[in-house]
Amino acid sequence: ALKQLLVALLSLAVIAGVGWIVWRTQQARQAAAAMSGAGAAKPALVVIYRLDEREFSDRVEAIGTLHAMESADISANVTETVTELTFEDGQRIRAGEVLARLDSGEEEAMLEAAKAELAEQEREIKRLADLVKQGAAPAVRLEERETAAEVAKRRLEEIHAKLADRKITAPFDGIVGLRRISVGALVSPGTVIATLDQISTMKLDFAVPETFLPDLKPGLAIAAKSNAFPGRDFRGNVSQIDSRIDPVTRAITVRAEIPNEDGSLRPGMLMTTVLNRNPRKAPAVPERAIIPLGRESFVFVLRRSESGDPTAERVPIKVGSRLPGFVEAVEGLKAGDEVITDGYIGLVTGAPVTIGGNYEGAAPAYNPREG
């Protein structure tokens, strides 16, 4: 009986072992079939972009105020009545042009008297010179007349200077503002008749933190915007850097010059200024190709299998500065790499892809199916 039991148990073990082998074989076949079906799946259709290098820089933003390249309050040097104004509000003026005239009747009368006095002294000098040569007059009388003539000349020059003060001229080319007085008004030194500004080029003063001082230098490019002109950039260059740092704000004032040929910009305007420091070349990645994941960023890069077919590889990258539509690739990519901009949803490293096109503005990428 014991022998029969052992035979029965052995038979059951053999049957179980054969069954397990058959089950494993079926599972392996099903897995192979599943893998074969997955491998035959249609590759994802993607759009790619071949990276090129572009100019990037670090942006420093600041608020600045515009000033005219040259600016002056036009006023009189003497107290007198205005007899003529020769300019219109907003008129362009050349240096030396007369802007206003003051009453000069008394000075003109003094001028005529001084001219007559000088002429009389010169006639006497000529007459006495002849008499001295003949010995008919002492030389001292001639010397007295020559001294009197010099005094008359100085007097004449003084009157000319007074007359010049009655004629107010522009010290430089520019545009006059609104006039502040009328003909007949009594003006005195310090009374503003009008303002004069040279605005063909503007000065923009703005402050940046002292930590940026090593990167500041004349010629550095800046861009400025004004709420008065939405969407318009005004470009210029740094011209001067202040010699001192504000001990309270720890900022340094920078001055830039901005061309203003059309006269759009005016003194006193508030400008948002962007200064680009540390210019450099770096690979430019389309924003749409970047996949943010927490604090990290990834892109899918086009690779080639051993057979030459395109596949995708997920690559971590470090991003930097930005341009419209593009981001600087600091690490992880190089110029010439082909990144996937569209169709990467669901991709994994090693997944086969089909190139369906190039991202707009990109150089044509190599397609192995086209040779």
C-alpha cells in the first residue's frame, strides 16, 4: 500500500511539473507577441528644430528720466522793457539767432555820442601830430589827446556791450518752449523768457545696483520704453558712468544717449530701461520644446538608432536668459542638436519617431528616410 502511495504521489508531481512548463511556455509566447505588437506600433509624428547659437545677455532693468542734451532758461542780463519777440512757441532755433530785443534807445544815443567823441579826438591827434613835427606844439599835448582817444574807444566798447545785452540770442541749436512773457513786459536778470532744449539726442539717467559696476562701460547698449509709445523701443548706448555711488541706495547713476531725430522724446519723460550685460553666444532653444518638471527642465532630442532611424531621447537642460520665443541653453545642449518642438507627448527615451516637419524659422533638419 505504501508503495502504491509513493507511485501515485510521484505521478502527480510529474503531471504538475509538465503543466507548469506548458504554462510558462504560453506566458513567454504571449509576452513575445505583445512585444512584437508594441514594436510594430506607428512611430510618433514630431516637428523638430536644429539649434543655432544666438546672442544672449543678462537683463538689468531700471527706471530713468530723460534730459535734453543741452538745456537753458532764456533770460535777460539787464532790467529793461521787451520791445520784440522773434520766435514762435516750439520753433527750431539756430545758435546765435535773436530771440528777443529789449529797449535800447538810451544806449543807442550814448553810442552816437561816443562815436562823435572818438572822431573828434582822432582829428585832434592828426592836427597835433603835424604841429609837433613842425615844433609848433609841445609833444605832451599830443600824448594827452592820444590818451583821451583811448578812453573814448573804451567807452565805445562799453556801450556796444550794453547794446548786446539788449539783444537776447540762442546759445545753441534747439527748440524753444512756450514763451513766458509778452512785448512790453519789464524783465530783469533771472526772468525766464522761454526755455531752449536740444533734443535731437536725449540723455537718459538711471541708477543700477553697485554690484553691476564691473560690467558697466561706455558704449554698452540699452533699450528704453515709455508708456507714451506702447510697443516702441528706443535704443541707445551708455555714454557716462557717475564717479560716485550713493551711500544710501548703494546704486550708481548711469547716463545713456538715445537718438531722437523725430523729436518724439521730451525732457522729463519717465523711461523703463533695459541694460544688457555680459553678452555671449549660446544655443537657442524654442520655448515650446522645453518641458518643465518641478525645478528641472527637459527636452526631447532627436537621436539615430544603429539602423539610422530617428528616435527620441529625454535630456535634462539648464536654462538661462530669454529672447522672444527662445531660451538660452546653458547646459545639456549644443548648436546643431535637433530638439522636438511638437509631438513629444507620451514619448520616452528610445521611442521611434517620424519627422513631420521643421519648426518655423529653423534650418532644414536631416531626414534619414530621404537620404
